[in-house]
Amino acid sequence: MRDRRRLVGDEGESLAETFLRGRGFRILGRNVRSVLGELDLVADDHGVLVFVEVKRRRTGAYGGAIEAVDARKRAKLIRLAAQYLAQHRIEDRACRFDVVLIQDDAVPRAAVQHITNAFDVEGDDLRW
């Protein structure tokens, strides 16, 4: 079961990477791991450092992919991004959090939705 979920996740990240590259993003890292967890994608969007969470779902049951980026997940992403910035000694650079949602039950192919600046660090305000 774990291998199947990992495969589905890897395929979703590949779809998201291709999607973002097609929109001019430069991918800086994929599956960036640390002791705190993993950032799916780190990208550059015309000078803005973007931390991208990718969520793929086979069906819309239980709210679909968007429901998986809850407050707990957002807090974890914020911690991971802070760690990334510290490790790479990045200061005074514009950053944001994007979410790429992939819903497999869309017809005729998977629907990809890109939410730019999906949430804010201060106050953890949602943008969707």
C-alpha cells in the first residue's frame, strides 16, 4: 500500500513540475528532505522563491485534494520553508507558498489547479 501511495505522489509531483515549468518556473529542488519533513517542490518564479505543496487525489471523496492542506499541514510547510531559508542562508528574498492540486477523476484527464500565494505566514490566512 505504501509503495502505491508513494508512486501516486511521485507521479503527481512530476505532473506539477511539468505544469509549473510550462508557466516559466525554474525548479530548484524536488522532494527536499530534512529532519522536519519534506518540501514537494522548491521553485523560482521570476525571482520569487516558491515553496510548492502538491496534492493529488484519485477521487473527490472527502473534499478532494484541497482538504489535505489543512492548518496543521500549512504550519509544517512554514517550518520547512524557514529551515530551507536558514540552511541556504537566504535572506531578503520574496517568498510564497503555492499549492498544486491534481484531481484524477476529472474527464478526460487529470485536472491541475495552481493556487498562487495559497496562504500567508502571518496569521496563516488562506487564499482559497
